[in-house]
Amino acid sequence: MKHTLRTALSVTALAGCCLVSASLFAATGEVTLSGSTWTGKVDGSTKYTGSSMGAAVNACNAAMSSGTINIRNSGNVTNSIGLGSNRSVNGNGVSINNTLSGQSGVIIRSNNTSNVGASNINMQRSAGDGWFGMYFSTCQTQNFSGVNGTGGGISYRVDNCKGGWGSNFNFGSPNVSGSSGHGIESMGINGSSWSTVTSNDHTDGCGLLVQSFTQTASNHGTTVFATRACNGCGYAGFRTANTNRNTTLTYDDATSCGRGYFSVSNSADCTITRVNATNCTSNGVWIQSAYNTHVSGGTITNCHPCSSISQSISGAANTCTVTCR
């Protein structure tokens, strides 16, 4: 009996050891530049040498089932970086310039995956090129940290366009600026979170646009600082739209935007603790075609008009309590 018990315990311990080992031995990719030659290695084994940063990263991605790919030098992306499940890219503070154009113009993309993301990247783009910096579609658990700049017409686009819901879009405290479209746009994501979004100089888009249409998870953030998001047009520093649900934001600060905060298109169940909007070319706050949407405080200065609630739809009433100056 004792021998049988010892054997069972040994087998259990061995199985546990195997599980621990598997988790400990996720692969490590290294992408480096020497002269004009990029090299991609996985756990010290060379997977690519050539002229393309993107190809070097993609070779590492293809050679691992999980792990982190480190990019050690700045450079141009001449073909998009793709990520499989359980993989992430760490830029280690380098700058990556998107030189691609049209829909293919993406720095990092991932479709129908889980546990993916990127960190510590300064996104750039050549004038007029590239649709997106980060484009993740129908992905489950997407983590970003320190991914800043503008890699395309939209810096971040995270959506459900590859066959179903995405989930858990966690984007930290990005600083995105200088795009023709939105700074950050989410659509069809079951839950998103952020700390402080700083989003400036988007000629035709929002600082942050949330369109989640889910009643099973929440979207929540601390702050949106938006400056010159769609100045002279209809988008806002912060916008909830298209049946968005269950969203809370502590502070929306919008300066010289089209609008400060805008809720529209059957959005509901959103609460913003405070909106400060200054010198916006249209409404400081506009709650339109929405319900159970509340702005609980703040100051609206030199916006045209200060605030309005219009075309309320059935459901809990909307409220807006702000000081107009």
C-alpha cells in the first residue's frame, strides 16, 4: 500500500513538474540590426537574416508556440508583423516606422488569437501611409503597455471583424498623436480597460472611441486627455457610440476638440464622473439617442453649445450636471 501511494505521489509530482517546466520555458525571440541586415533568433537559434525587420519578427513568431519577441533596434516595417496566440512583441523603447499603405499598412496585427499584445514601442508612419498602428481583430485578452505614437490613420484599432467578439482589451496609458483618424478605436470587444489615455491632433477622429455593445463586461478607465481631436468637426475627445454598454470614466478632459464628450446611436449605461471641455467647436457634452447615460460634474468653457441632451430613447433617463462658462 505504501509503495503504491509513493508511486502515485511520484507520478503526480512528475506531472506537476512537466506543467511547471512548460510554463517556464516559453521561447524568447531576439530581433537585431547590424548594418543593413536584420537577424531573428529564437532561443539563440537563427531563424532569419535579411533586409526586413518584419520578416525577422515573423520568422521568430513562426518558430515559437509562446513567448516574447524582443526588437532591439529601430527601423522600418515593410511588411506587417503578425502574432500568433500566446506571443507578444517587446520593442524595448525602439521606434518602428510604418512605410506600408492601404489596409495592409499595419505595424502589428493579430487575428483570431488569444493572449497577445505589445509593449514599449514608439509608433511612427511615413506621411500618408499606413491605416493602423496596432490592429487586433477577434482576439481574446490583448495587453498593451507603453505603445505610443501614431503608426497609421488610426493608432489602435481593436475589433470583432474576423468572425466574433474580442475580449479584454487592456491598453494601459498610451500617448497617441498626429493621426487622420481616431487615436484609439474599439468595436465589439467584451470588456476593455485603460488608465490614462493622452490623445492629441487627430484631424478627423476621436481621442478615444468605445463601441462595445456588450452587457456582460465593462469598459472602464481613469482619464482621457484629448487635445485637437476633430477640431471643427463632429467627433469628440471621448465618444461612446453604436449600442455601446457598461462604460465608466472618471475624467474626460477635452481641449479644442470637435466635442468634449459625445454619446450617440443607442448607447447606454455610461457614467462619467467629470467632464472638463474647453474651446470645443461644438458641444462640450452631447448625449444623443442614448439612455441611462450620466455626466455627474465638470466645467464646460467656451464650447458651442455648452451641453445638450436630445432624442432620448426608451430606458432610464439621461442626466448632465456641469457648470457652463
